[in-house]
Amino acid sequence: MLPILRRKFERNYDPIVLRNPWHDLSRLFDDFLPEPWSGVKNFGNLDLYEDENNFHVEVELPGCRRDNIEVSLEDNTLYLQAKRQENKEEKDKNYYVRERVQGQWSRSIQLPAPVAENDIQASFKDGILKVTLAKQVDAKPHKITIK
């Protein structure tokens, strides 16, 4: 009779990832997406928030240069475009992992209220694009006094 060997397999699984069925599905599709987009993580994430007078949009665009970013406004929709590219191409290297990708990205954001088209400011620093759009006077909330 042959002895039965029982091995205890130790795997370093994250229990949160195991409970999320979408994790494996998204990893499956990562293998089939076109190369420029399969490795892109944390690119183009944005926050849209408002204060009393302005809407603020902050977008993560790591690795982009200021002159490769375009911002435009049309029909109360903010259009953002960015291009990330490497300046040098090295063909003599044999890469094992290449996650720094290049390509184009674009996104449109429907603003929740009309903005003053002549009062828009944009700045880009440390990979973060910040756009401030002033609300139109009639779009600002008005406090009504009850008599």
C-alpha cells in the first residue's frame, strides 16, 4: 500500500480580492485589450466638485507634458485630451515587463450647470491637471428670503 501524502498549500491570497468575482473577470480582459490600454492604471482618474462660485476638475495625468494636453468647452461639456509618449526608443533592450505605456486619452464631462465660458482657468503641476470653471450668475444658487 502506498502512503498518501497530503500537502498543505500556502498561498498568499488577499481575502478581499477572493471575495470580489469581478477581479478575475477584469484580469481576464486585461490580457485581451490592446497593448496601449491593458497596462494603464491610475491614468485619467478625475474629481469633479463645486463650491459656491466654481466647478473644479482635477485629473491625474502622470507622465504627460503640459503641451500634450488639450482642454476645451462646448455646449456645457468639458473635453479633455492628453497624449503620453516617450521621447526615445530603445530597440536593443529585451523587456520582461513594460508597463509604462504611451498613447492618447480623451474624456468628456457634462457639467451639472452652465458655466461662464470667458472665466475658465487651467493649470498643470506634478501630473495633476486642475481646471476651474466659474458658474454663470444665473446658475448660482440664490437664497430667497421669506416674508
